[in-house]
Amino acid sequence: MDEEQDKAYTWEGDYERTWEAIKEDEQGSLQSTVDDIIHRAKRRRFLDRPVNVRLGMMRHLFIILDMSKSMEEKDLKPTRLHSTIKLIESFIEEYYDQNPISQLGIITTSNMRAEKLTDLGGNPRRHINTLKKCKDKVCLKEPSLQNSLELALTSLRHMPGHASREVLIIMGSLTTCDPDNIHQTIDTMKSNNIRCSVIGLAAEVRICKKLCNVTNGTYGVILDETHYKELLMEHTLPPPATVNSESSLIKMGFPKHQIHTDKPAICVCHLDSKTSEGFGLGGYFCPQCHSKYCELPIECKCCGLTLVSAPHLARSFHHLFPLDEFTEISTTSLDESYSSYCEACQGKLSGQVVYLCPRCDKVFCLECEMFIQEALHSCPGCASTRPKQVRTS
């Protein structure tokens, strides 16, 4: 009985293991151990990414934002809603940076209803500016998970088979008010290859857990604002493609921004808009049907041609060919043949561990290694030591 009581609380065992992992250095300080824990937490995001798998590069993602009464809670400062909007703004910029040929849309749910805030598009400014207006909206009653999924389904079901269809739900409420059988909606999402993921702000909800399991999504409940941001940023990387996704050649057009000085015209993507947005002289003109658009990437509504820019397409390849994992070595094991300065920032290597590129054998600090793996996707050491090609006649 005493042994069972000792094992009754799992946090006690975790506490003991944590205490054993903390060790003092020669000066009696714990700073080195704390730094090591922080370093490993920072690198966990891109070390856990899958390798040698087929990825959904052309993503179509709907963010479903809960705007029910529960979002007025102040466990996240100043409120759940304000903190969530701030983090989503950062997520949108990172999403388009990592997925330049993908599209994103936003859906809000409150008062047992769902409303499409922005449709699928490739302009991050439009999403962010529209999202900022939600800070002044009143949070009402309960959300409706089923109505939100049905609204996202009306747009995602028409996406091409080779595209990745995703839904990311940010749920602050522990309840959902649905008009019909939500289990049928979950089966419909699965049959349409729509991957649904949920980030919970309060506690785990069973129906959300089932939604993620059936559609092969992920489910996470936040611990604090830092953990909240980590869960969000995990969705910036393209997910593995489903087994049922099609493999086909994609016909694309690469329009340039042109200005027609003869007469202004409205773009096709703003034909239904009641404002003057999209009306002007310049725009992107489809090379196949000459329809005008104000943003890229987009699928032409007249001829169905996928319109992208060449730099966007080129920047999407780094997910398919990621850099090799850098080797973590101790600074004490470095001999005289290695530099004592970081190859990227030229700063003095003062930490306990540094990172060695397996190709060029150059040494980098933690911050530069993370920037190379997450943003640059190209090793500066390899680029500077690449041998020049000599043209021979």
C-alpha cells in the first residue's frame, strides 16, 4: 500500500527525474544546465520533422477561431482573444514565409454560428488587417464546431486533389452547440481528405480528440503563452501528404506585374466586393485568358490556371530537400584546426556546445544554426567554400 501511495502522483516521479538531471558545474552554478535545457527545447521543433516522406506543398488552410464567451477569460493576458489574435498574426507571416505557394483563410465561430472572415488567398496583409478588427468584437455564447467545419468544407472540397486540405481550430470553449450529428461531419471531413488539427486553450475535449484522430491531425492543449506559440508554429511546416492524394503534373502560369495606362479595371478576385479595392491600372494578368488579379498565388477563376511567381516556387523546394542535421559538439573538444568564432555571425563561441556542418566542417553557434535550419535553408559555410566551375572550351 505504501508503494502504491508513492506511485500515485506521477508529477512526483517527474520532479525527481528533473532534479537528477540538474547538475552543478565546477563553480557550483546551475546556469549551464539551464542553458542546455533551453537549447534543446529550441531545437526540438525542426529535429522532430519527418524525413523521406511525401509532403503536401500546395496547402489550403482554414483557421477556425473560437470567439465565444470563453475567449474573454484572462488566463492569457490581457484576454484569450487578444493574445490569440496577436499570435495568429505572427503565425500568418511565418506561414506564408515557409509556404509561399499556399493559401489561407479565416473562419470565426460564436453565438452557435460560423462566419467566414476571409476567403482562401495568398495575401497575408489582407488576413492580418481583417483579423485586427476582431479585437473590438463582442464574444457571444457558445461556438459551433459543426457549423465551422461545414463552412470550411464548402471551400476545401473543391480544391484540386494534389493540394493539401487542412483546418486548424483554436478552441477556447469546453462545449460546442451543433445543429446535427457532428460525427457525420467528421466522417465527411475524412472522406474529403481534410486534415483537422485543434489547439485547446482550456482542457482536452473528447469530440476534438476524435476529430483529430479520425482525420490524422494533431491535438495540443497549451500550458502558457510560450507553449501556445510553439504549438501554432508547428503548423507552418507542410504536413505529410495523405495516401489518397493525387499525383499529377500541374500547369502553372508565371505572370508579371503590369500597368496598363489606357484604362483602369477591377480584378477578378474583387468582382463581388462592394469597395474600390482591386480597382486600378496595375495587376497580374493571366497568360492564358488575360484575367486580372491583384495578388499571387491564386487559381484563375476563368480558366483554372494556377498563377504563381517564380521566386515563390523556388523557395518551396527547401521542404523537399532540407539541410543535413548539424552535429552537436562540445567547445572543449574543438582542436586548433577549428575557428573559435561562429562562421555566420563571427561572434565568439562562448557556449558549452556548438554545431558543426557535416559538409563544410564549419562551426556555428546555436542562434545561427537555428536561423540556418528554420529560415535561411542554406549553409553559409558551404556557399563560401563551394569550388568555382571553370568553363572549358
